Amino acid sequence: MNLAFDEAQEELRSQARAFLAEHSGSEQVRAAMASERGFDAGVWKQLSAELGWTALPIPEAYGGLELGPVELVALAEVMGEALLCAPFFSSVCLGAQALLVAGSEAQKREYLPAIAEGATLATVALLEPNGRQGADGIETIARRAGAEWVLSGSKRHVVDGHCADLLVVPARREGSKGNEGVSLFLVPGGSGGLERRVLPTLDQTRRQAELGLREVRVGEAALLGEEGGGWPALEKIRDLAALALSAEQVGGAQRCLDLSVDYAKERVQFGRPIGSFQAIQHKCADMMIAVEAARSGVYWAACVAAEEGPDFPIASSLAKCTASEAFFRCAAESIQIHGGVGFTWEYDVHLYFKRARSSESLLGDPAWHRERVARHLGLTE
């Protein structure tokens, strides 16, 4: 198994870094996160229509580039370094993956070309107010009404749910429990009875929304996959999205390390740079070890995903928990190395700290993923 990027993948990363250096610097990130939608529409158009990033994992038959998980990880890591404010994760890593995993041929042909162009924003509404990650956390009800489905319930922490044109909504049959009876539905953003509200969150660089489903009616064609068989598909969608998120976290952790090293070289105390002090050197060394360990886990998971290996759920969970811990640790240590100014608005390190904390919980925290790995290995029930 080769954990090194090939020439084409390195070129993708190089081009992405050059673009993001110009369009996702500190000033651009702060302007985007303060905007009404949470991202710059012009930058989104460039990275989708011109650079083709939104088409990356989508098959050529649906207007995509038909690249794999390794390329997606390579790009997501660079996005994490730059703290990109854009609906890429929600639309490509969640919405498009949901269609690829569970969609019919007709659904793929209808929706994927527009997602590949960046014209349609999609997302998946995973969590509900109870906050539970497992199938028992799905309490939204789907009931039949003639030729339609009626959805009732609430969703929380839906990434870019405030502006998504297409929402994938998990819901369960009345009276069902656990993994049984869960179905996935495609809900247009303008559906009657759908209420959307932007949530105030710690991380301002990635918008999250609360959705209210008040007797939302959708047609039979909105059912994504088999009725009552949506949970296995939803787990695979989460695993693929968690892999991309883990790559983002590794990129963010690396950037925190770089910011810390640069500051330690410049900040002078007691007549010499603080980087010459052993305590600071130890912090940076520990950060580097955490980053490299997490990066190895993410790259391995990407290779397993590319080979469609049976151990991918384990690899994805291990990547997510190690990347989450590495990013949060590096962000926290970076604030310590920066001292008092690390907490101020003028320095970017606080933005990475907030993204690290938010990403740690998104798609399951480290404790949840470790328990999941234990269940897969038969170590617990």
C-alpha cells in the first residue's frame, strides 16, 4: 500500500495551495465568515466551474472527473490548511456522496451534474436535537399519504443547511426502532413546511443550521434507496464524509504547527527568540508527532476506501478520532505558544482553535468512534 501521492495528485495540491493562498487568506476568510451565506459566491464559482473541484469524486457519466478518495483527501487537506469558507464539504463530501451511495440512476442523472458544476448545493441532515449519532438518534417520522411521503421532525447542526438547494433527510417509519425502518429522502430547499434557521456556533467559518420539518410532503421519487433500508447507506455516507473531514483536520493541525514555529522564531523574550527555549521546542515536537500520526491514519484510510476494503469503517473511525485529537491539541498548544495574543481577534490561531473544536464533534467525537471500532472488532456489544 503506497501512502505517497503521485505526480498528478501533488500537482492538484500545488494548484490548490496557490489558489487558496490568493483567495482564502486571513482577510478573505474573515470577510466570508461574516457574510450572509458564510462564503464568497465568486470564489465558489471559481473553484467549482473553473477549477472543477466540486466534480472531483463524481463519475464522468454525470459530469464529473471520476477521481477517488485519495484525490479527495489530498484536496481536503489543503482546504483545511487554508480554513476555506465554502460549502465544499457539505455539497461534495456529504450530498454528492449520498447520491453516489444510495441514489438510483435517474436520481444521479438529475442531481449530480448540477452538484458537479457547483450550481446546486446539497447536504445531509444527520443529527437531531437529541445529539445521538447512532440509528436510535433518528426520530424524524416518515409516513405515507397516498403517492407522497410526509416528513415530520427536526434536524440540528446541518452543515450549510441554511443555503442548501437539496437536503438528504433520514427519517424512520412510525413504530420502527434501531437500524430498521430508516429511509433517506431528497428534500428540495424550497419545500413547503421546511423551516431553516442558522445556528449560533463557536466556529464561524462553517455554518450550521436547524431544520424544522412541518409535514413536508415529497413524492415517491424523493426516496433515496430502498424504503426502510437506509441505515447501512447512511453509515457508508458518514464514513466517507468523516474521511474527508479528517483530512481537513490534518491540514488544520499542520497549519497550527506552522503558525507556532513561525511565531516562536520571531517572538523575542529575555533577549532571544522563544523558539530557543526547550519548553517551546518540546511543544512543537509533540505537535509534529501528533500531526504525522494523524496524517498516516488518514492516508491509510484513503487507500482502504480506494480499494473498497471491508475494513473501511474501522479505518475511517480511527482516522477521525486521531485527526480530531491532533487538530485540537495543536490548536490549543498554538494558542499557548502565542501567549496572550493567541486569544486575540487579530491572530488567526483562534479561528483554527474554533474549527478544531467544532470538527471534533462533527460526525462523532473521538470517544464515539473508538466505541464504534470496538464494536466492529467484537470487543463490546
